Amino acid sequence: MDLNQIKEILKGMLTEKRYVHSINVANCAREMAKIYGEDEEKAYLAGVVHDCAKYFKNDKVEEYVKKYNIELDELETGNISLSHSVIGAYVAKYDFKIDDEDVISSVRYHTTGKVDMNLMEKIIYIADLIEVGRDYPGVEELRELVSNGKLDDAMIKSFDNTIALMLKKGNTIHPRSVAARNFMIIKRKEENSKKNDK
Ligand SMILES: [Fe+2]
Ligand SMILES: [Fe+2]
């Protein structure tokens, strides 16, 4: 399926606001791909499709879960704000016929993150949070880190923000986000101690 076909289908799946957000994420992801040396077209495509399953009703989610044997965990089950990324990866792969694994997995992990994320996964995770339409305390700091080549610092900062917000609201925190943050903190410590050894 080509990009224009995918965009047309998406217009029918998303609200207008969400469609604009998706295009904003795509543009932001393409810019980031340019800065960090990732494939710009793939980054754009991943941005376009990342929220494709956002408005799936329970029965539609169930349909995909059964059809593709998807295992939703305890927190994802019945929670579209988490499950849309997992389900969206299957829509991207089987409905939009996208065969690039980086695109698929960046859709899959754009809400929670995961341990040891690759560049495309990080780009989509962050582009979702800093696209031009986003406005919340701390967004400028993330944008600055990203434009200064500090993508990992932006990742850690955004995990910190998300986890702090969940704590404040008394919400559950997805273990993948905690694991993703731990992984990055440990990696950064190791890198710092290597630098100090030199
Ligand atoms: Fe999303
Ligand atoms: Fe999004």
C-alpha cells in the first residue's frame, strides 16, 4: 500500500485532530531522522501510522487479538490508551502491508517504550511527545535536548516526566516504561564511568 492510500484510510480511522497529530509526528520524526541519521521516509511513515488503532472499540481490539494471537498484558487489556500501540503494530503490518520491522516496532512501543530501544523506536517515542502541536510544561526542554543531539537525555527525561505524572495521578505505571528507564540509566552510568577511566 502506498503512503497516499494509507493516509486516506487513516482519515477514516482517526478524528481530524488525531490525524493532524499523526502528520505532525511524521514531520517531526522525519526531522529527527535527519539529525540522527535514520531513514527519513521510514520515520515519516511510522509517524503517520503510529496512532492508527487509537479509536478501536473493544470488539475490534478483540477481533485483532484473536486473529493474530496477540497477548495483551494485565494493564493493556481493556485499556485502549495502552493497547492501541500494540494493536496498531498489527494493523500496520497486516492491513497497511508495511514490512519494515523498525517501523512496526516503533508503532508497537510508542506508548510505553521498552528495554534497549533502537533509533527508530526512540524517534517515534519522542516525536509523539514533542510534535509541533504539543504544549505542556517541559515540552520545550525535550525539544531542546532533541535538537542538540541529546536524544537519550530526552528519552530519560520523558520517562521521568511520565512516571512522575502517573505517580501524582495515582495511576498504574507500565513495567515496560520502568524497565526502559532503568536500562537507559544503567547504560548512561556505564558510559560515564568509561569516560572517567580514560
Ligand atoms: Fe499513541
Ligand atoms: Fe500519538
